[in-house]
Amino acid sequence: MGWDRSESSLPSQVEDGIADSGQSRLGQLGYKQELKRDLSVVSNFAFSFSIISVITGVTTLYNSGLTNGGPVVMVYGWLIAGGFSMLVGLSMAEICSSYPTSGGLYYWSAKLAGPSWAPFASWMTGWFNIVGQWAVTTSIDFSLAQMIQVIILLSTGGANGGGYEASKYVVIAFHGGVLLMHAILNSLPISVLSFFGQLAAAWNIVGVFVLMILIPLVATERASAKFVFTYFNTDSAEGINSKAYIFVLGLLMSQYTLTGYDASAHMTEETKSADVNGPRGIISAIGISVIVGWGYIIGITFAVTDISYLLSSTNDAGGYAIAEVFYQAFKSRYGSGVGGIICLGVVAVAIFFCGMGSVTSNSRMAYAFSRDGAMPFSPLWHKVNSQEVPINAVWLSAAISFCMALTSLGSLVAFQAMVSIATIGLYIAYALPIFFRVTLARKSFIPGPFNLGRYGILVGWVAVLWVITISVLFSLPVAYPITTETLNYTPVAVGGLLFLAVSSWIISARHWFKGPITNIDT
């Protein structure tokens, strides 16, 4: 397992006058270089790391973690989800090394499923991937809109002091404004985005360490180590008494956070030596996220002393747990929560960078998928401007993410169903090419410079089984009795996507979609 440049691996040296191994491999796969190949391994890593953004995921779903098990589930569930996510990432990295194209997952499925199954495998993987990515962007930017609302609420006196609480229409306006800024930034050249991507990675790392140390240090009351590492909260789960059931529900916070690392694959056509650096971006983004995210969870949880109060809508932050932790930590020591609001600003900037990177990844996937004619009006989304940016795909991704968030105006339950695709839908897209790698392509797969050697099949099967497991677990009811307000709409949302993808294939796409189409003679 590791980096292999032996004769059995795919060529990654200079060929036909092309100095970059990734560009050489892209030519072998049948694609001409259209995007500017200007990203280093650090930049490639930065995009995935900033999309995973442990500050974003943990902050957004900390309420869910506290509700379903509390400290024990968050602390140990994070390591469990992180370990299995690394196995998924290792399998993806191995395939990425062999096929470093911006099409990423759907291209991999086509190559690994074989000629007979390639079009269908590519179609299903591509639609789960791109819709999952749009849902990720939707959830990230909507969580930022909610964070902005909480910051304004606390800055104007808090829920108990007559603070301004924005309506759902104002929140959706914030969401639209954030998406507009992300679309504008993603219209800039990739060299500029690379700078922002590296800044985002640095902000996330520094921000995590500052907050995990500062918050418990400032707090006048701190939890004991026994509470942080051994307390299992069963008081907040509605109608659920089984600790095992509560534990698996609590894994959602960790697994939702540890998504988006396919960005390293989608950015490979813009990454130098992508057959090596693409895999490095995936693996390092997951590994570093697991480490710093664990520290963030532990540090913040040391400032937790009353779970029921943090989850109550009557607190100053209106029930937003981490915001209340930050605010009260400073207010209890200094008589003012301004310091906590500034810390929330640090989180907000991290979420902003996270959404920016997510739109970048979305647009590259849309660009590649339309390059192969899979999307309606494909020539429009495949267009690249003079700065070598898929400009129309950028604005399409922002527009669709805004439309997906409009479901929140109907009900947050409907919106949560949309967001659930972000975790399950995306992981199904991760698992499909891995499944084809360990079954149909078990003997025919030719590894790239990075490969898992004899462990590739074992790691791949464990990764696939983990995705099946979480797909079932996260479809379970989250509260009892089951009502329209407590029903888990995840299977409805994911099942709806499955139905639309399969039915569109049967009715139309099977007659014209042939899978990835090369644009040069190989």
C-alpha cells in the first residue's frame, strides 16, 4: 500500500512533450486540457479541507450531537465515523490516482463498470454526486444564514433581551446574498481561488485551535473530564430509550461533517501532477480534519455544563447550542458576551469559505458532466470563459442551491429532507465506483502511482458496507411518536432522487447517453 511508480502502474512520467504527469494521464484518458492546471498539492488539499470544514459541520449539528447521546457519542462517534471515512477516502484516492479527471466519481464508475454497464453506472453516480453536492452547498450556506441571524440576535440583546430575530424570509435573503458572493468569487481565475482556498484551510486550522482552547479557558464553569469522556445523554432524545439507537442517531453530526472530500478529485484537471496530488489531497483532508475536529469537539464540550439549557429555545441564542456556549462563556467572566459574538464571527468566516469551496467543486462536476452531454443544455454549462473558468456552471450551481433552500419557507422539515441528500446521496456516489472497483473491475483495474496493493479489495468492501450501514441508520426515525413534524424524510428524499434518476434513464437517457465522451483521439 502506498506510492508505486513501478511498471505495473499507469505511466505518470513525461510523455509526448507534456511535462505534467496529470496532464499526460488526462490525454491518455481521451481529454484535452481546457482548465488551467495551476493548483499545487497544498491548494488541492485546501479545497477539500475547507469544504469538510470541521468548524462548519460540528457547529451546525452540535445540537444534534448533544440531543442524541451528548459527549460520549460526539467524542467517540467522531473517531468511528472518521476511521470509516478514511477507508472510503483511501479507496477513492486509489481510483483517483488511476483516473485524475474533473468528472471524478461518475467517470470512475464508467471505467470500472465495463462497457456494458458503463452508461448506466455513470448516469446514476453522476446524478447522485451532483445533486448531493448541490445539497451540500445549500446546507452550508443556509447554516451561514442562520449563523448570521444568531449573531444579529445576540448583538441586539439576545432572545431574552429584546434582540432582533430575523424571519424565515430574511434568513433566505441572507442565504441568497451569501450564494451571490460565492458565485462572484468563483467567477475569478483559479489562481485567485487557490489563494482563497489556502487562506480558508489556514483559517479553519487556526480557528479550531483558537476556539478549542479559548472557550473552555474563558468559561467560569467547566465540565469535568469524566463528563466529557463518559457522560451519555438520554434525556433529550424524544421517545427513544435504547442507548444503541441514540448512539447511531448521534453519528449524523460526525458523518455529515466528514463529506465533500471528493472536491480533490473534481479539481484534478486544475492540479499539477494530479495522479499523485489528487489522492494526497483526499487523504490529507480527511486525516487532518479528523484530528483537529476531535480537538474542537472536546474543547467546546469542556464548556458545556447544562445540556437541557443549551438546547432550550428560551436561552439568549434561541436554542443554538454552540452560540449559547460562546456567548455565556464571555458573559459569565466579563459581564458581556461580545467576545463570544466575535468567536461566532470566526466560525461564520469558516462557513463562508466552506461554501465558497463547495460551489467550486459543484461547478467542476457540472462542467465535466455537461462535457459528456448528461445535463439538459449541456453545451451551455460546459462553456469555459477566457479565464479558463466554467463560468456558467458556477452560476448554475449557485442558482440551484438557492432554489433548494426555498423549501425552508414551507417548513424546516421539508428543508431537512433536502439537506439529507447531502450526506446519504453524496456517500452513495462515493460508494458506487468503489463497489465497481471491488466487483466488476476486481481483476481489470490498473492502479496509478497511489494504490492500496493487496489491501485494495478489503478496504473497498469495508467502505461500501459502511455506506450501506449509514444509509440505513440515517433513514431511521429520529423521534417517537412519529408525526409529520418528527418523520425522518431522508428515505423519501433519497428515494425520490433514485426514482428520478432511474426513470429518466429508462424513459430517455438510455437511448442517447453513452457515458464519458472523449474529446481527443487517444
